[in-house]
Amino acid sequence: MKKSVAILKGDIKSDGKYDTRATEAGRLARAQKRRVEELETPRGAKVYFP
């Protein structure tokens, strides 16, 4: 059984010169949105992801 871990804003330090946390969070949010839309779309339906 996996344990879920809540990560709060500011809990993770930047690893280097560039802070990419916001970029990574945006990519994750878009991927999750696509997955939800994929699951809600009937099989065989054409889907366009902008």
C-alpha cells in the first residue's frame, strides 16, 4: 500500500541555479487534466488536446 505525502508550497528547496518547480507543477497539472478528460471521453471518440 502506498502512502500519500502532502507537499505544501515552500516545502521543497530549489536544487540549483534555476527554479523549475512552477514549470514542473504546470506540466503535471496539464497531464492530470488530459488524463481526466481521457477517462471521461467515451471509447472511440475523437479527442483534440490543444
